[in-house]
Amino acid sequence: MCNKSVGVLILLSSLFSPIAWSETTPASSHVDNTVNSNVIANSAVTPKLSADDLLDKMKIAFKQLNYDLSYVEIERGRITPMRYSHGVIDDVSVGHLLSLNGNPREYLRRGDITSFFEAEQPGYSLSSTAIPGLLFNLMATELTLDDSLYQAIYVGGKSRVTGRLSQVVRVVPNDKYRFGYLIWVDTTTNLPLRIDMIKDSGEVVFQVMAISLYQFPDVTPWLEQLNSVKLPPVLSAMQTKELMPEPTKSEWKTAWIPDGFKLIVSNKHQISGIGQTIDYMQFSDGLVDISIYINTNVKAGSLSQGLGVSGQISLQSKITDDIEIVVVGEVPSATAKKIADSVVRNLDD
């Protein structure tokens, strides 16, 4: 049933495309991604908002508007096209994310329930779990609270992304151990058009770039069709625990981790690339994750050969006394190295 659901989702995604919907809909019913230069020149000046106001309006628009956003994720020359469609059906937020290249990956979120369809794995649903990805992590992270790990700054001026006017917000971490962000917010819809993950130097290490944006007055028929598809049932508490076990006491621990990061996974599992069991810990600050792998049998194979990472993800590896420690995460390489150097055996009772 789960595999059949995946096929239905993919089929509906191709049959009920936003292009087909826009062709049968009056031109006034959607906002095209093309903006005429004369319109730009003669448009009214958008009132200046604070960075916090812009981010709040962006999150509201992301959850409440009917739209289709096609974008690419860019990391060191690798381009991954994605399409996210959103609508509000019976006062419930419904969002569908589809990868457009390679093995199909789909995520359908209804309210606070997200269904996952990845590669050839059976589909499953989880409660209170967001669609994965930087775009969705940012929409779910409170960046404007007083105790936030980041602060938002209004950059000022206007910029154009995919032919649309936007205002720019810079998100600056409160320490040197995280990346910062630049966010371009559409002046018409308040939806995000571009997100850059950046180093202190300004170098972009990961980017989300819109290539088209359509806003609709009502939910599109194809999204309504997706909403009617029977999805895998929500996993029970026991099944969820089996899929994502609660952290258990590990033989290892970090003597240092940046403020705000909490342990969310701790277990032993096998790495297919080297065919052996390793100790694993995962930390998250709500926006990015850090994974730590400890290999106590280096002679049987190196973790560096079994882990594939690229783009925004830093990898630091060290071998001491035949013990290999690898840290992977969406943090600067200096942060990953400092964490790797701090990993020690857990001698606590």
C-alpha cells in the first residue's frame, strides 16, 4: 500500500502540474514570475519593515498562502531542483515537496503530520515532524526571540530574484561556531525567494534559489487531488521509537559542543560503506544538525571512505590510538574540528 501511494503521488504531481493549472486559469488568478521593467520602475515603494517583521510575515505567508514554488538547491556545483506546493484546505495547511531529478523523494504534510516517501523505502508518517531541508527548518525556527541563537538585521534596498522584487534580511549567529544566512523575501507575497548559507567571509556554502513562483487565489485542483490520496498511517509511539530511538547512554561523549545544540540520537549502527558497526551521536540546535561517528576498528575500514558528504556539510576526521572520530555537520570546519577534538570516553556513572 505504501509503495502504491508513492506511485500515485508521483503520477498526480506530473498530471496536475501548476503550468497546466495556470493555462486554464484567468491570468489575474496567479502571480507570474516575470516582472516587467516598467512595472518595477512605476511600482509603489514598499514600506520599510524591521527584520523581525519581515521574517514573521514570511513565515505567515509560507503557511497561509496558496502557491507553487519551484527552486534549486545549489552546493558546490551540484544542483538539485525541487518543487514545493502549498495550499490551505478546510483550514488545514497542506504542503507537498517533490524532488525533480534522480530517485524520487516526496513529502506531504497535512497539519502537523508529515508523510515520507524516500527512494525505495516503504512510506511512513510522523506526527509533529517537519519536511526536511534548510528551507523548512528556517520556516520552523524562531529567529526573532530574545534568547535566539541568531539575530536578524534588515539589509535595506531592493533586489530582484527570478524577476521579482525582494527585500533582504541577514541572519547573524551570536557566536562564531555557526553559519549565517541571507534571506530574500518577495515584496508582493512575502514568500522566500532565495536563502544563502554563508561563512563569516561572505562565501556562500549552500543556496536555495527560486526559479518560479505562482500564487493562486484558491487551492489548485492537483493539490486537492494529492490531499485526497490515502497515506501511510501515523506510526505509533512504539514504531516511532524503533525508527528514531531515544538517545541512550553512549560509551562516548563530547566535552564541548556549541551552545544550543542538544543530543537527539545516540546509538550503534552499521555503516554500509565499511560494513561494520560504529557508535553514533547526533546533535541539533533546531536549524542544523551535527553527527559524530566513532570507529573503534580502523583496521577493518575507514569511516572517511564510507561517508559521502558535500557542499555545506563540513567533515573533520582524526585517528588517535586506532580510534577514528568523524564529525559531519552544517557548521564551519573549525567548529567540526573543535568538536572532534573534544570527543572522549564517557566515564560517567
